[in-house]
Amino acid sequence: MFNNVTTGYDMSDATWEIIIMLLIAFILGFILRHLFGCKSESKSDDSYVPQAAATVVPPVSNEPESLQRVEGIGPKIEGLLHAGGILTMRQLATAELDVIQKILDAAGPRYRMHNPKSWSPQAELIVDENWDELEKYQDFLVAGRE
């Protein structure tokens, strides 16, 4: 394809020129990547979460979540639960009945009358996204009580 007559270069010279140009292009790309901040985020091995697992299990969040989807919980009781450390629907689903009752009792007589027995089962249905069963259960409840 290339010969000494048309190009004036020996094939070994052309090979070295290509290698040098590729090396320069690599170095230039490396420098430009660092100048413009396009760094790849590296994670240590112990914090790696496969993409499939991340979509199946939602990340644990410390952000308060609305708990009012549960029948029997309004804005004031939701505030009490958040102040008592129950911030997410998952935490409500796994909370023990006596812990929830202590939060209500500490808020005064106005909140002692509420019965939180159905709140954890409702929250569990919400976490599992079992909307049909939740609707049936809530239709069975009267003001959040069985």
C-alpha cells in the first residue's frame, strides 16, 4: 500500500509516527479529562451495590416519609411518630406495638385513645406494594381500628 517511492517514508518510520500520535492523543485526552472534571467515580469494594439489587431494595433513607397513607394516622400523629424516630413506612411496618403506643402515651391523653394495632400491618402492605390487600384491609377497618 505504502512504498518508498510515493511517500518517501520507510514503513517502520510510519509505524513509529502512528504510535507517537496515538500516545500524544492518549495523553491529551487524559489531561483534558482532568481539566474539565470528567472523573469517573470509583467505589471501594465494600460499598459496591450491583445495579439489579439497587432497583429491588430501595436505599435506606433518614428523610421523613409521609405515613398518612395508613388509616388512623393524620398529620399530628405522623409528626409524633417522626419525632419518636419512626420516619419511614418500612420503620413503621417493623415497629413493635408497644413502642408506637409509648409514643402516643407520651403525647398526652388526647393521643392515648388511638389504637395503633393495625398501623404496622397496613405499613407492611404499603412497603410490599400490595395495594389490593391494603384496600381490603382498610375497608374492613373503622377509623383505623379492627
